[in-house]
Amino acid sequence: MLGICAAAPGLASPQADFSVDVKVVSMVAVVRDKQGRLAGGLQQEDFAIEEDGHPQPITYFLSRNELPLMIGLLVDTSFSQWKVLNQEHAASIVFLNEVLRDVDRAFVGTFDANLKMIQEPTSSRSDLENSLRQIPTGTTSKAPVYGTVLFDAVYRSAEVVMKRVQGRHAVILLTDGVDSGSVRSEAAAIEACLRTETAIYSICISDEAAYGAPLIGRGGRGGIGPASDGEGTLKHLSEKTGGGFFVVSPQLTLEQIFKTISDELRSQYNIGYAAPGGKPGFHKVRVIAKRPGLKVRTREGYYSGG
């Protein structure tokens, strides 16, 4: 099971209180132009924020997000992933080596019919690399496991790990997107991510994708479903939480996807405002780029209260 991890000492969070009664809402945003390129060099005056449809004054702005980053790498080890795990190992090692700075940390977990923490949060690249090598692959003698508790893996990563660590939070999912047995629902997983400001970067990959054939989503408990099943789930998780969604194909390799994610994590804007208060519950937030042709991606909003 994914274990409880101690909070990282000395990591500062942008979401703080100006006073006992004023909460600052921090929105991490990725901005791209019409050609899909990352838009750098924007300033505070290039943005506007609305909460529940009402404009809010921006109280702080970081054009280059240097806040500490916690990355969770969650690897689907169920039967549908058996033949792509070797490919995932090599690409994941390169990605973590490139994206992590000295102030950043990462953890590695696996999920099939069960959850397992392979590596607790660490800044050691060698420990992370060794943990990835511990994940069984199709070349090992271990029998494949049927069942995928995807939503439980996302929920526990947010609630058990990210909740106790300040800074930026991102979870990388390597899976075909099909859940077959989670206790938690997709909605509960998304809410946990919104409450802990955790962005989900979903990478849809399966045996079929690895060998260049069409990706077939598996609905229910191992039955064949529509092609959009797994992809739709992963896209929804990413859109709601402000992360990214990708499908591995011969035209878009896993290495290229990891490079895109790495570039995004280094190019985020951090925009904050004082929450206006009101009823506890979910508040929808919209971050707007004032310059024409720019598109902002961020999480859907935040929860106030318990």
C-alpha cells in the first residue's frame, strides 16, 4: 500500500494566510500559443482571474515557478501493461534525472489489483533509478496480475503523500486508463487532487500502443470496451486537475511525452489571489490570458472548508 510519508522540512508553500481570516488561493498555470508552444515572458498584467464568475485582484505573481516540486510516478503493472514496462523503465529514469532539481523530490508507486509504494519520496536519483528496476516486467518470471485500482492509486497519492508536502505537486500516470476494482470513485480521486493541488499528467499506453496497433480501451473487468474508455478517463482526470493528457503512438513516443511534461513543469506561472470567502465547498476558478491567441491550462478550482 502507498504509505504515509512525513512532510518535507523547509519547503515553503505559496498558499498561505495573510491573516487568520484571509486565505490565498494559488493557481499554477501553463500557457501555450496557437501553435502549441509554451508562452514565456508574460507578466502579472497579462493575466486576469475569476472565481465563480467574479473578477478577483491578483495579489502575487511568479513568472518562473521555482517552488519545490514533488512528483509521483505511478506505474500500472496489471496484465494489459505487461509488455510495455521495459519501455517505461528506461524513459522514466531519463525523465526523473532531467526534471528533478536539488530541492525537488519524487516517489514511485505501482498499482494493479493492489497498491504498492516502491520508493518513498526522495531527492536521490540513484534510489529512484533502483526503485524503477524493482518493478517486474514481461521479461521476469513473475506472473502477471489482473485488475487495476487506478482511482485508488490517484486518491492515495494525493491524500496520503501530497497532502503532507508543501510546494508543487504532480502525478505522472503510466496506464491504459481502465479501472477495475477501486474502492474510491473517479470523482473522489479528482476531489482529492483538487484539495491537495495535485496535477495529473496522464500517459495512455498499452501493449497495442507499444507495437503500433490501435489502442483498445478495456471496459469493466477485463472485457473489451470502446476505444475511448481508457483515454476518456485519463483525459478527464488531467483536465480537471490542470495536468496534461497524452497517448503513446508511433508518432508520439514516450520519450517525447516526458520531454513535453518536463518543459511544462519548468515553465509554469504561479498566480495568487485572496479568496473572497463565502459558503464552504467547491469554487470554480478561471485564469485568463489577456493577450490574443494564448490558452491557459490550470486546475478547475479549489475546495474551501472541510
